[in-house]
Amino acid sequence: MIETRWLDDVEMRAWLGFVFTRDLIAAAVGRDSLREANLTYVEYTVLARLADAPDHRRSFAALAAVLEWSQSRLSHQITRMEKRGLVARESIPDDARRTAAVLTQKGAQVLDSAAPAHVDSVRRHMIDVLDRSQLDALADIYDTLLAHHRRPESREEPTA
């Protein structure tokens, strides 16, 4: 039987610090976004990922990948945002089975008006709380974690 490697005090502080601050910061930025722009944190994220795409459109597969969501979750979110006129669905000309999400003019206007308040909120709840060396260290830490979790998984079966 493999012995469990329990977290020591520093490891527990690091883990719980990540869990709680991620949730607290996302919730605070989300509340600010809803209050200032009537836009949820998730809606802002979808609009921003469409805005930075060529022609303000991404296939559902590409958008789901960049958001790191399932296509099912994305489809439900796009449906809600379509009802508000923020995005539209379009067939991909080369493949009628595939669909793209497109930023509408209204969606672009909402994003443009929401962006300054969003950045202010991110600064207030995270960036300006830390000094530059802390930000550098945090950015390095997240680069390492993202690289670890985004690397292709080995498809090889272990040999006995």
C-alpha cells in the first residue's frame, strides 16, 4: 500500500491560499463587473477571448480550448449571451457541422465600456495589493503551473 504524503504546514498554506484567494478575487471582480457593466465575470471573459481573435470569431472548439471549458458548457453560455445580443452563432463555411461564436457589435461595445472598470477591479483586488517582486514571483509560479497542466499527457501504457 502506498503511504499518503500529507501536506505540511507550508504546503497547506500554499494550497488553501490559492483556493481561497482565487475564489475571493474572482468573486470580487465579478461583483464589480456586474455592478459597473451588468456583465458577469464569465461573460466578460468570453467577450474578451472573442475580441482578441481574428475577425472577432472562434470556432466552438477553439473557444472552448482557449477558455479551458467543455464545449457543452460553452454552448450553454453562448446561448445565454445570444439572448442578450452580445454574441452570435455562425456556421463555419468549410464545415457545416462546426459552429463559430462571433462577437456582435453590441458585444464589442459592452466590452469596450466594461474594460476600464474591469482593469480597475483587477488592480484593486490583486495587482496593486502586491509589490513588483511579488508579482514577478506569482507570474513565474503560474507560468510553471500552467505549463505543467497544459503539457500533453503521455499516451503510452506503463510497461510491467
